[in-house]
Amino acid sequence: MKSTNANSTLSLTGRIDRKTYTDSTINDIDSWDSLTKSEKLDTVRELSPDDSETVYNVTTDRLHQYFVDNLDPENTSTESNLSVEYLGLGTDAGSGTTTADTDLNNRVYSETITDAADNGKDLLASTFIDSTEGNGETFDELGLFTGDPQNLSQDGVFLMNHATFSPVQKDNTKTVVFDVTLTFSDV
């Protein structure tokens, strides 16, 4: 007789690690301005951030629907092969997050993901925002998107997760890295 765990459930957890580096931390790096974003990301990972925070998020109903739809062997939709493409940042953490969210509360900036990797259980999407990008905003919410969030009306583009964090006033003295890890586990 086959035994199953009736209490087993699949859990999807999102962890966001924000690391902020000031110019004084990165100014001494040789050839900084000539490095690509990926090279800059690799370089700052070797440094201690000037400020950091870890928060957790909600994953959206649309992401849950995507997983269920893609377990259907008859699904041949072009949506069945989507990936994380963009990180959106917003300025309205006060409105909170829910699984029903389809966009950030007040999305004001988006950036393509700098690096993505998975190990079969975790997906890590990292986004590097250098001192010349996103300035003049006080970011306090983020989300991953399956495409350019400017195209949310298209079928294959949707918000995957939504998190709030302590405000980061972005200016030309700060470089910020967002590491978003989505973990699938049996609880």
C-alpha cells in the first residue's frame, strides 16, 4: 500500500535581500565605470553593504494560476514558458500587499533583471541599480514581473510577487542590489 502525507502542502516563500552601497564604498574599485552591470553585481557581492534589510513577500494569485495551468499536460499556450524578466520598484508600501495584487501600489521605476539562477528549488533574481539610476525616488515596495511592466495588458506579462521594505531614498550616491529568492518547499 502506498503511503502519502495528507498534511503536506507546497509552500512558496519569497525572500528579498536589499543591499545598499554608498559611493565611498565603491569609489576605490578599479575600472568601475567600465564594468558591465553583471560585473558590477559580482564585484559588490564581495563587499559589505553600507545598509541592508531582509523582508518577505506575498506571491500573487496570477503566479499561482500560472503554476497550476502549466501542470496541465494539454496546455500548449505560449504563456507556458515564461521567466522572470523585470524588477519593479514603487513608493506606496503603506497600501500593503495581497495575493490579488496585479501591479505595485505605485510603480515608478522598472529595471531588467541583472542575473537569474535556479537550483531546482530556489530561483534567485538579482537586480543591480547603480548610482545613476532611479534617483529622486524613495522606494519602499518591489515586485518581479514576467515582462516589461509597461505591458501588463499583454497575456504573458504579470506581477509574480509583491513586497514592502523600509524606505530607500535613491540618489546619485547610492547603488542598490535587490536579491529576490523564491523558494519552493514542502511544509
